[in-house]
Amino acid sequence: MSPLKRVHALMTSRVYQRKLDTRKTIIDVVQIVLGIFSATLGLKGFLLPNGFIDGGVVGISLLVAQLSNWELSTLILIFNLPFIFLGYKQVGKAFALKTIAAIGGLALCLYFADFKIITDDKLLISVFGGFFLGAGIGLSVRGGSVIDGTEILALYISKRSAITIGGVILSINIVIFGCAALLLGIEIALYSMLAYLSASRTVDFIVHGIEEYTGMTIISTHSEEIRVMITEKLGRGVTIYKGKGGYKKAGDEEKEIDVLFTVATNLEVPRLRREIEKIDTKAFLVMNTINDTRGGIMRKRRNH
């Protein structure tokens, strides 16, 4: 290839990559904005006016708001601040910045939004309040952020103990709903648990479970570059399998190829896919859900 053609190919590749990055950024922003509005509707239109709460950080904020004169928007900001820092350490800078924007946007919407009470039926309040809140949380996760820091705390604890992510979240919510039963009454606590179940099922439906890991098998002619990116840039462990291409015509030579396998949390998968696309847009990816992992090297410890 001549130098001129090489330069042209490089420029074309960079322009294409910029378009991909721009499109992905726009999609992320749209999902986060829709998530903010959906969560605001669930909180201000259903749960808060009727005295119901949810699980996680949002649930703690709702509980404190019911028992004090503090604004819900202020409480959500305050209670999520430690988890934003934790998210920066666990996932990365881009995730932390998106989370700040998402939580800040939610706080502003909660402060200025004014909804009339949509229904007085407690069952509808629980189900649809949880649904809209869960949809908001799920959309924000798909956009690369969170508006409830519980999952980040659960991820942090699970990596340093024998407790699973789901176990951590369950333990936190048992405490929250136990306090709600004592302070707000058994009936309110039961309806709040129903709202939480509705929200959690909605989140599962949208993002296939924030508490699950994703196993990713990567087949690419640029396997070495991808391996270096995963291990050095993302700090993830990788397993390499020796493989051969199965699709060939009669007389073709068998081509050996390195097949990579890595495991990441659902919060990290969008970034991992983008980094792979930067190296090889034709890479073949197979992803499957993993409930939990134990042993091995999930993430390399870095020296600071």
C-alpha cells in the first residue's frame, strides 16, 4: 500500500471512529435523560406523595424525607456522593462523570417537578411507582451511569468478601424495610416492598440484571492488541484459547487464532465493547450472563 493510501485509510478510520463515538454518546445521553424523567415520575407522581418508599439509596432518601422536612432532591444528592467516589474507583472516570450528571439531573427534576396525585389506589401506586422508578434506574444504567449507588456498594463489598452482590443488596433492603415498618407502619412497609419488587423486576427487564456478570468471548485477528487493552488499560483478567477457523473452502489452509475470554460486570460491558470496536470493528463477540464468579483474577491490582 502506498503512503498516500495508508494516510487516507487512517483518516477514514478515524472519521468512522469519531462517528461511532458521537452516536454512542448521543444514545447514552438520551437514555440517561429518559431515565431521569421516568424516575422523577415514579417518585414525585406516585411514591413520595403517598408516603411509600423503595429500596437502596433512593429508599433511604425517601424514608428520611418522610420523617423530616428535608427535600428529597437534596437527600438523594447527599446520600449518593460517597458512591460516586466509589464508582470512580471501581468502574472509571467516565462512569463517575455520567453518574454525577444523572444524579444531579434527577435532583433538579425532583426539586422543580410538580405532579398531581395520579391515583389513590395503593396497589396501583406501588406497582406503577416502582415500574417508573425501575425504568429510570435501568435506562440510566444502559446509558453508562446510575442514579442509585446501592449497586456500586454491593459490587465493592462482593469483591472483598464471600457475599454475592445480590446478597449485599438484599441485606441492605431488609434493614431499610425493617426501619420503614417500625417508623411508618407495617402496611406502608408492605406496599413499599411491593414497589421495590416492581422496580427491581423492571430494572432486570431493561438491563438483564445489574448484579450479574457478563462473560465475553472475543474472536478477532487483532487478538493480541485486544488482550493488551483488556489487561493493561482495563485491568481485567483474560483467558486465551487456541482455536481454528471452521469456515473455509476446500483446499484452504486451517488458520489458527487466539480466542479471548473475559468476565466483566454489566456496568463495564459498554466500555469494553467500545474499546474492542476501536481496535477491530469486525471482531466477533459472544456474551452470556453469569450469576456470580469466584476465584481467579477478575481485576488486576494496580500500584498507585
